[in-house]
Amino acid sequence: MTVRILQFGTTGQVAREMIRQAPAHDVALTALSREDCDFEDPEKAARLVNHHHPDLVVIAAAYTAVDKAEEEPERVYEINAETPGAIAGVCGLNGPAIVHFSTDYVFDGDKGFPYVEEDRPHPINVYGEMKLSGENNVLSACPRALVLRTSWVVSSHGRNFVKTMLRLAGEGNPIRVVDDQFGRPTAAADLAGFVLSQASRLAAAKAGDPVFGLFHFANDGETSWKGFAEGIFAEALGERAPKVEAIATADRPAPARRPLRGTLDTGKLERVFGVTPRPWRAALAEIVADLKTEGAAA
């Protein structure tokens, strides 16, 4: 059975990967842009679910400006918590299943080793706080909800760490990258591919099925931002890779605090879905190859 997916979001990294990969799966995906549905209008978002009658709803739209979020918490709450909750509410028990994306920023990073889903969240910035509220709103409103926390999302499109590092390397200036924040990079392509591969299972599953609830998804392997940057340069530039100078988080103050080690454990995902995310370096190699192909075609 072809699964009808209603996706909120068209321009984010995961949203674009969902659209790109959908033709390879037995799904019919309708993606709504910001013009179709402003996430500052929760009631309209909920009405659109009823209008489209999907089998599965994917929320791939969010407020992601972590530092700016400190200045406008009410707006961030509406976009990242209130509207997802309204969408989940109209899905309810008998409507479509729902997939919602969250973040490692719901944790403070002080645990000392990777976080599992049962660990108590403790966000240290507005973005993380509002994403945690979104998780709670979605899970409490819809018993057929899958919430996927992820981290350090990158791809060959949009603005992200991979493209920023390659731009800096091209400018020839000294590159200084934080070396005391740790996490697991995640390819948007892998996250989208996972959701699409599970669409039929999610659409058919009843409330109470173990596929619903809170899960972590990130590519395998922990690294620092500096280690990630060095991996990017090694893959993309080889012997021409620039030297990366290590700095501390304190050397680069920002309005929003970041968790120093928000690394996500994906064991639950592997047990329930039978899916083991591949190493981040393998995913990175594909992203760099895509960028080189796009550059050659430009």
C-alpha cells in the first residue's frame, strides 16, 4: 500500500532529503512550504492535516536559529512546541501516525557519557527548552507519535557545518574550531532515509506499538567539532587540508550555551527497528562527493 505522507517543511535539510528520496519508496509525499503553512498559525496547521487525510505526518519544519532563539522565546515556543502539539492533537488516537524531529540540545551535556532516551532532559538554552516542550506536546497529544532526537545535522545543501568549513578553507584564513564539545554528526540523507524506510510500518502500527515514542538517531561515532572539521578537510581536500587550531567553547562566547557532550546513544533504535546508523565518516564521504558533483555541474 502506498503511504500518503503529509510533510510540513520544504527547505530544511531533512525536508529536502525527504522530497529527494521519496520517489524511491512506496510513498506519495505532499510537502507544505512556509507559504502553504506558517508555523506561527497552529490552527491552520491542524486544519491542513484534516484537509489532506494522510497516513503519516512528518514535521520537518522548525525554528533552528539557536542563538537568536534567546531573544524571542515566545515565538520559538509557538513554532517548535505549540504548532507541533496542535498537529499531533488533530492526529490523536484514530488519525495518522506522526514523526517529529528533536535535538540533543534537550540535554545539558554534563552526564559524561552518551545519553539514552530514559535520561532526564535538562536544556541549557531556549532552543533546547522549546524543543523539549515540543517533544512533550507531541507525545502527550498523539499515542502514535515517533519523536526522533538527532544531532549535528549536515548535508550537501542548505547551511551547515560541512559547507561552512569548506568555505572557510577556500578563503585561506586560519581555521579555529571548538574542541571541547562532543557529539555524533548526522547526515540528513540518512535520517530521511530511515523515516521513509519505516513509513509503511508506522502508518500501519497501532497505539502501544514499540515503534512509537522517543528515539535517538545519529550516525555512528563520537567526535568533537574540531575532529569533525578535520574529517571534512581530509575527505574533501586530502593533502591540501588546512591545519585546524583547537579552541575552547569559552574562547568563542555565544548568546546560547551549548552542551559540551550531548552525544546520543542509538541502542534503542537499533533494538526496536533493527537499524544501525552507519559511521559518520561514511555518510560524510557521500556528502562531499555530492558537493563535488554539484560544483562540477555549476
